[in-house]
Amino acid sequence: MPSFPARRLADIAPFHVMELMARAKALEAEGRDIIHMEVGEPDFPTPQPMLAAAQAHIATGRVGYTAALGLPELRSTIAAFYTTRYGIDVSPSRIVVTAGASGGLLLTMACLAETGSQWLLTDPGYPCNRSFVRSFGGLPVGIPVGPASNFQPTLDDLERHWNRHTAGALLASPANPTGTLLADEVLVAIANFVRQQGGQLIVDEIYHGLTYEREVPTALRFGDDIFIVQSFSKYFNMTGWRLGWLVVPERFARAIEKLAQNLFIAPSTPAQHAALAAFAPATLSILEGRRQEFKRRRDFLAPALEKLGFRLAARPEGAFYIYANCAALTRDSDDFARQLLESAGVATTPGRDFGSNAPDKHLRFAYTTDVERLADAVDRIHRFLG
């Protein structure tokens, strides 16, 4: 007899931060003031030029399907962005507009994962990546990473974990939950190694644009056989619009198109018209100002947490996260996060969401609220600690 739901569901954990956020929202509904530092969502509104572009299109009333791969003009605009920002020539035929980066990752794993194939991921790492692999019969294999490598994998890590069942690796730079970057020379070495093994490298670049000490090259600089996952959510402040894109190796373009036609029909049409204005100089000027504000927040919060007794587990070079070691304050980061929410009204994310590599010793803080609120959060945590 068949077993329902499908057995794969047993290995897919809930996204714990979403459940914690639901509790935070419930407390707010009771009248509590909650400082949200748990979910990776920019607090800035979508820039006005993008809103105007979407509104103008909606006003026509012609909000129908687009091509499965996205509006041709948007694909061309994204391709041009790679030339202007990175100095890389990318054919629009390799650009796939997706229903968020999550939709892009689903298409990628649907295209690449076979039943029983192993995929190397970092631990800690973005939790949903494990679920994307499992959803298509693949087996996620965590590579424990820590302070010695700034929570990024090394070539030696991949060599030690690679075996005859390994199909590829999914890496992120900047990474969630740590905000760390892969050094260029390490990424080159890893890309060459995966290529030599006949595997496939996927690089999550959804936090590109949000780096604070140096400009980061796209992994496309190191090979046109790499899958790139990108998003309009983070740098472009479009979380609820659910729009992202892939850059796919040419030989996979038709396979991805067939999957997109079947799984999604098309990405959101209003969101795509908003995104057409994302790369305009006026929009980019707004976004660059917001990047500087994120840097200001990071530079305030990191030392403030250290004064409270947290230790910075990683150098937060990008994204908008601080992954903090809380071992000096608690033996159980999950319980600590729940007490912090209930008692102090500060919502954070415990390490359990990000893997099995010392999760009880870590909390993730998202600096997605203004400095005044961050200062209030620091004060509340100080009082909570007594």
C-alpha cells in the first residue's frame, strides 16, 4: 500500500524561523513591542521607480502570462547588468527569470538532482537548500565549516567529502547565516575541482550588492558552466514580489525552459515590470544609499553584541546577518532565543535552523531594522542578561 504523505517529507524539517516569527507576530497582536531581528527581509520599501513601473503596467489591465523564461526585455536587461557591473558578457538566452530565488533553486535541482545523488552544502547554511535537494530525491551532505575558514568551505573540504555518489556542490557567497564571502582563489580552485570530477557547481549570489569592504566578482568570471542563483529580494528590496533569476550554462537552457513551463507557467508579470526599473541609475542610487545604511547598522551591532558577551563567530562581510557564538551566555541557543522573545521582545534566529554544526552555540541576528531600534534591542538584551 502507498504511504502518504510521501516519505521524503519525513526528512524535511520545518523552517523554524518562520514559526518563531509567527510567535513574534502573535505577541505583537497582543500589544507587545517586538524588535524583529529574525527574518532576512530588508525593512526598506521597494524603490519608487520600480513601484511606478509596476503600477503603470497594471493600469493597462493587460496582466497576462509572460514567456516561461520571463520577459525578453528583462532578460536582456539582466544580461546587460552583468556587463556593466561585473564586466562579464552573458547571453540573454542564459537568463531565466524565476519565481524568487527559491523558484530558481527548485528549477535547478529539478534539472540536476537524481535519486540518490549527493550534493555538498555548507553546515551551517541556508536550511531550505537541504529541502530543495531532498525534494527531488537527492541527498544533502553537510560540510562542517567554522571560524578557521570564516565559515566557508575550502578545496580540501570538497576533496574530503567528494565520492562516487557526489553530483555537485551548492555554495553561497555572501552566505546565510554568516554573511561571509568565499575568497576568489578558493572559488576558482573549487570550480576547477568540481569540473574535473564531472560534477556541477551552483553558486547562490542572492546577497550580491550587499558587501561592505570590497566588490565581489560573480562566479561567472570563473566559468560559464556554473549555475548562478540570484534574487530581486535582498539588494533590490522586493521580497514579497517573489522574483529572482538564474544564469544557466547554455547546454541546460532548454531543459530549464521545459521545467519552468511545467512547474511555474511564468513568473509574476507585475513583478517583472517592476524589475525592469531595477537597474535604472535612479534606482541603483537609492539602493547604494541603503547599502551604506546596512553597513552602518553592522558596524554598530557587531561591537555592541561583543560587549554583551557574544562572540562574533564569523566576519560579517556581506548580507545583513551576524552569526554570533552565545556559548558564554547559554548552553541552548534555541531556548535562549525563545526566552529572549518572550521576556525581552527581541526576535532572533537560533542556530538549529542552519544545520547540525554546533547549532546550540549560535544565534543569527539580522540587522534589518534601523540603528535606533538596534540600540533598543541591545539595551533589552542587556537587561535580560541581568
